[in-house]
Amino acid sequence: MDPQTAEALQTFTQRYCDAWQQQSGTLPRSEALYGVPSPCLDSTGDEVVYWQPKPFLNASTLEAVERALSIVVQPALHAFYTTQFAGDMPATFEGRELTLLQVWSPDDFQRVQENLIGHLVTQRRLKLSPTLFIGTLDSDLDVVSVCNLTGEVVVETLGSAKRTTLAPSIATFLTQLHPLL
């Protein structure tokens, strides 16, 4: 595990929760996660859930992804996906709006791993270097990913070799994110 990434993720999440508290006087909320069980669920309202991050207590890693593809996943990615349970968090990075993906529950962790495997299988089939996504953008074709060879955070166009580097590491990327409410 990569302690720098875990710390940077927890620090950004705290900034995100603080921004919610300052702006609305509540914990972060989500309509999309209404009715979906999670350890980070605090309360529910009128078709909305309020959440706060909770430690990822499972001893899990992205080992299933590694086994499925016979690869070694960057330690920072293990830390990113197994530090906490939380809701997805909209943010900006150098003016670019994105949604930082998070694991909501143990069941969601299983789904995320399956999606990462599917993403990597497609890349292998297209003979592209491996990346693992950590965020989404408004465009359906572009995602925020981590290059598994270099550890760099990139915007990649799905199904192509087009990549734009955003940061040299996940930790650096997270420290430069700003909550978007």
C-alpha cells in the first residue's frame, strides 16, 4: 500500500466534506446512492442519502485484478481503492470538472474490480498500455486514469492511445483537486 496516496485521499475527502458543511450545513449528499446500503451511510432524507467516509476495513486489495490479467497493479492504486468507503466526489483539477470515483460498499468494490478488469482486457485487445480509471469526465469517451507503467494520472480517450498527463502521481493529483459542490 502507498501511505502518501492514502493520506492525500483522506485529506481531499475531508476538504470535500468540510466544503459541504460550510455550504449547506450537512454532510455530503447523493441522490444516485439513495437506497444503496453502505458503511458510510449516515442518514437518509427525501430520496437522498447523507454520507461520511468510513475506513475500508476489509483486508482486500486489487489482487483479483492482478490475478485476472497476470499484472502487478501500482501500489498507489491499491491505496486509492482500499483506503475508505465514500461517495463519488465531484471536483475540479486545473479548471477541468471531473468526478472522483470511490468505493461505496463491499459489493461496490467487487463491481469496481470487475469494471477495471473489463477495461484492462479491452486495452490488451487493442494493444494499449494498461491504465486503471479513477475518475470520470463529462465526455463519455474520456476518463481520468492512472498509467500502470508510470503511475502518472492521465486523461485518456477510451479505445485509443490518446492520453494527456495531469499529474506525476495520484497523491500529487489529489492534493491539487478542489471540491465541486
